[in-house]
Amino acid sequence: MNFLNTKAICHFDVDSFYCGCECIRRPELRDKPFAVSQFNSGGFVSVNNVARKHGIRKGDGIGRGGQRALKFFQDRPDAVMSEVRKRCPSLVVLPMDTVWYRSVSNRIEKELKSKLKSEFDRRFGQKNRKLNPNYFGTVEKSSIDDFF
């Protein structure tokens, strides 16, 4: 098989992205149960692994209004914040910080692009970049935490 003509697509999906971003900024949270909540009482958009061990899931922490409005949550009284707090009294709930999350996402994208360029240069040398600058591909962001 000629690998020079073979293309592969790699998908990078950062697990618990918002929680990961918060751990960069606040490393003391790494071993504590915590979640990131939406602004609209729609529940948690991210839950770290420590909180998951307490039975906390993405979407939990929803308000009573959201529970009534969203069919999926109507039969899940365990998802409202008062019940979540019973399962995990020490849960830290942080509000979303989209500006911070975008900056981390941009850093990840920049690092992936840098690694692709470094690998090309390592194999072929900078003077040969005219051969095929996209030999090792391109990086595309499909969402804040998904890269191809």
C-alpha cells in the first residue's frame, strides 16, 4: 500500500471540555466534583469524572421550569438541582465562561496546526515545503471542542 496517496481523517473530541478548561484555570478543582452550568437553568453542559462517580450527569441541575418544558426531563425528578445536591452535597457548580473556553479552543487548534507543520518539516525539511504543504493535512474546527 502506498501511504503517500492514502488519506486519513482524525477526529479530536475533547471530553468534558468545559470542565477541562476550568481545571486549567483552577487546578484545585481537578479532584473535586464539579459541573459547568448553562445560563438558562438548562442543566449542566459539562460534568467532570469525579462528579460522575456520584451519579451526576450532563443535563442534571435543570431548573423546575426546564424540567416541565423538556419532555426528556419530565420523568427525571433526579435531574433537578435539589436532588443533585442530595447525591453530591460537595458539588461545585460553575457558570459557563464562553470567552475563556473559546480562547482554550483556539490554543488547541493552534497547537494541532503547529504539530502538523513540525511533522512535515521533520520528515522533509523546511526547504521542501513547496512539495505539498498539506501533505500532513489541515486542521478544521467543527465546534468548540471538536477538531478534524
